[in-house]
Amino acid sequence: MDIAGFTKLNTVKWEGVPSCEVYLSGCNFRCPFCSRGEDLECGPRISEDDVIARIKESDYTDGVIITGGEPLVHSDLHRLLKRIKKETGKRIRLETNGSYPDRLDDILGAKLVDFVSMSIKAPLKTDEYAMNAYAIVDIEDIERSIRTVMDSGIDYEFRTTVVPIHITENDIESICSSIKGAECFRLCQFRPGSCLDSTLDRISPYKEKVIRDMESIARQYVKRVKVSGF
């Protein structure tokens, strides 16, 4: 498994579940606003045994967040998840861009994770998704993953990073209409700094009023809306 990094404690991402965080390298997207460019190229930097040992030592955590990069680029991700479940007993949160619906379905079907956070990059239109992911994306894969998550019976959220120029209020309405009836949608404030597209580092994030207007739009479609980054 290509493990890029490990954080001992994160108390923000998974509400109510203090967690350690495992970063997997490799990603099939090149989102211009991504700030983890160092994790996009595959290659192990920490051994799997070392990570398992560190998780076991984290007595003050109840969960493990598996993030990236994109964890599901690894066809053997299920093996790492099984090890974490069996050897540590901790709950697992998986973060994904939803572009590997079959692998996601297999993992959820095997009950290897307890929470899924799926990032939706743009309205579900091929050209718009390509502009936000800097990749050719099969929209049917994203739609399949959305349905899989919503039908899974486990806790989940969908999330969108609201990057000026890339995401507008109309985009939020389009995204939320595609997940109508979802349990939770999270608006993530854009934070410039170390973006893959360095020109975005000179762009100011949306003002809070704009984000709150987006929140009001989202509430027309989903049950709960949360805002992160203020």
C-alpha cells in the first residue's frame, strides 16, 4: 500500500470521533485547488506495518480517517481496511472522489467502513467536471457512487469545496439537485495556499454571506447542510 503520511490526531473532520489520519498517495484527479500535491504521485513513504502500529498506539482516538490523494486508486485498499478493523478495532472514515464505483460498492458491501465522505467537484456534466477535476471523468461513475453511498445504510456526507471562479450558487443548486434527499451536504470553504494551480493562491475565498446563501440553496434539496472553514 502506498502510504504518504500519518497524522496522530484530527478532531475536526469526523465530528464526535477523535481520529488519526492516514494519507494514501496517488490520485486520478488533478483538482486545481488541491493543496496536497505531494500525495498525488504513487509511492510508499510509510510502511503499512508502521501505520498499523501507530494506529494501535493512538489510545486517545476512536477512529481512522483514510484519505489521499484518492484512496480507491488502490485496488487492494480493502486489505488495509480489513487490517485496521481486525488489528485495531477502530471505526473507519473513507474519503473519496467517487470515481471508482465498483470498488466503493465492494468496500461498503463488506462493511469495512463506518462513514463515507464523498467529494463532488462540480455539477454532473462532463465538461464542467473536467474543468474542476482537470481529468476526463465518467459522470455515470459519479452518479453510481452517489446512489451507492445513499443506499448503503451507513453514515455519510457529500461535500463540495466552493472555489471562486469554479463554483457558483447555480452550481451548488445543480449539485444538490443531483443528491436530492441526501442526509448531509457540506460546503467547504476554499483556502488558498499551495494550490496545484498557483494562480488560485491569489484568489480571495468567498465572503461568509455568499456561503450562507449557498447553504440556503442546498437546504432546499438535502436534509442537513454543514459549513466548514470559517
